[in-house]
Amino acid sequence: MMFLLAMLLSLMLVVVLIPVLLLLLQTLLAAAPLGAPPAAGGRRPRVAILVPAHNEEAGVGATIASLQPQLLEGDRILVVADNCADDTAGAVRRAGAEARERFDTERRGKGYALDFGVRCLEQDPPEVVVIVDADCIVSPGAIDRLAREALASGRPVQALYLMDMPAGGGLMKKIGQFAWVVKNLVRPLGYHRLGLPCQLMGTGMAFTWPVISQAALASGHIVEDMKLGMDLALAGKPPLFSPHALVTSSFPASAEGADSQRTRWEHGHMSMIVSEALPLLLRGLLRGRPMVVALALDLCVPPLALLALIAMALSAVALGFSLLAGAALPLWLALATMAGFGAAVLLAWARHGRGILSAGDLLMAVFYIFKKVPLYCRFFINRQVEWVRSKRDSE
């Protein structure tokens, strides 16, 4: 009986060790300096920038202002004002961009807004569509780089998407910002250096017209971007990461907005792991598709705080079991798991997180991890399954 329990515990630890080792590999590969951006090659295609917006009257003007200097003749900005209760469409037009309004209270969510926008573009299809959220600032040159790379590769291209900390953000929010850097910079950059694909991140995404016009966008999926990336990978179009094209946004300053945002992202990611990871991995293996396998394995790396909680819990069980039963294998696997996770976090912090957290702040991350336990408990008790817009600070 003890032998069977030891094998079961060892198997559970191996399942956790796999994403930990993948995280460590990505972190190691991302440690080298990014370097100067290479010249964007190839022809600059005609671009339509599609901006889904829901009640974004206060901030959409800044997004449009960051995009307009990057337009060339024949380009356009199309904002879909989706189920808005404010004057988002008027703000868009005053900023000098095109607005289309959509009202459908039954079919709610960003995916439906994107599908509506693509159908509008069918009247005069561009060569490349770049999707940008209505609360984002697109850095100079990003549209040109994304458009050229999408046209040259024929694959979706994902910009580097980072979140800024609002003024007066406390320690827990700084730790959250560091976790975001690990997720959206460190991990995709590591994969990129192996020539492997990345997850789509919801904004700063470029698609050739044949790809986006055939994509299944019309859904209320809580993480429609991640699902779209998986679907396109299966269709032979795994997304590319473009680390020199930068798109930024800000975390909500309010506790309510921040909690809503985290819940949507993390419940969505966890749902994708449960429902999509294993089928995607099996399809990739059975069809001999290494890009799909790589994306499935990347999907299996849970949010950083959740991975830490799982690793710590299993390691504590392994230690207790080893002391009671004298089983060495679970203890060694637990030590390898904790060592790998700790090395990955420390290396990511040393290379990419020093400007966000001090060493002392990093030690306080354990409180951040345990603070998120209720969020993970809600996944099993009251899981968020529908897209809900995060409350902005101006509301």
C-alpha cells in the first residue's frame, strides 16, 4: 500500500515538474539581452487596425492617437463600439477614426465584436488586420513591424504586451506586474529563441486577411485570444512572437477592477488547461506537429502563483510521506520541483524584474501567492465562464 501511495505521489510530482522544467528552460533562454531590433524586412502591406471597444469613451482617444502616426496611405482604423452605454462611438469619430456600433445583448463578448469588425472589413479587405484593445498604447513602429512580419510569414504575429503599474500601486500589485512580465515577456521570448510559437495575448495581434477572415471569432469565450491561437496552430498557422513590437496598457488601480481582471485571465487559463491541453498535446503528437506540441506544453504552465501553490503543497506532502514511510523518490522529486521553480523565478527576476521589485520585495511574494488562494477556490466553486470587461479607474 505504501509503495502504491509513493508511486502515485511521485507521478503527481512528475506532472508538476514538467511545467516547472519548461518554465526554467524558457527563463534560461530569455536571459540573454534582447538586443537592438532588426530591420523589418519585406513589403509593407495595407493594414486595417481593428479595435474592439466596450464603454471606452474616456480612453479610446489615446489609443487612436498612438495609432494614427503609424498609418500609411490606404490604411484605416476601425473601432467596433460594442454594446456601449456611453459615447464610445462619438469619441472615436472625434479622434478621427471610423466607428461601427453593434448592439446584441445576447451575444456579448470581445469575440463577437471582433467577428463583427472582420465582417465590416469584408467590403474592402486589407492585406493585414492588426487587433488592438481600446485601452492600449501602441509604440512607434510596432504596426509596421507586425504587418511586415505577418505578411512575410503568413502566420499570426503577437507583439510584446506589457502592463504598467498605476501610480500608488502597492507591493502586491508590483509582484503581479512581475508575474505578468514572466508570462508575456520571459516565457514567449524563451520559446521564440528556439523558433517555437507563442500564445496570443488579446492585443497587438496581426493576421493576414486569409487567416483572420476564416477564423472562428464569434464566441463569448473568456479567453478568446488563447483559444484562437490554439485553433490557428492546429490549422497550421502557429503564432509568432515579435518582441520588438511593444503594446502597453495599465492595470486597474481599483481593487474591484484588478480582481475582475485577474479572475478573467486566470480562470480562463485554468479552464483552457483542463479542457484543451491534453487533447491539443495528443493531436500534436499523433500528427507529428512539433509546433502544436510546444504550444500545448506551454499552455500546461499554469499562472505563476498557482504553480507555486501546487509545488509547495505537493512538496509538503512528499516531505511528510518520506518521514513516515521512508520513501526517497517523492522527496527527491519534490526537491527538484522546488529547486527548478525557485531557479526560474530568481533568474527571471535578476534579468527582467529588478526594475519592478527589490530583492526584499521578492521575498514577500509568498504572501501574494497565498492571497490568491480564494481566486483559485472560486474556480471550482463559482468559476467565471463569460467574458466580463474589467472596471476602469474613471468609472
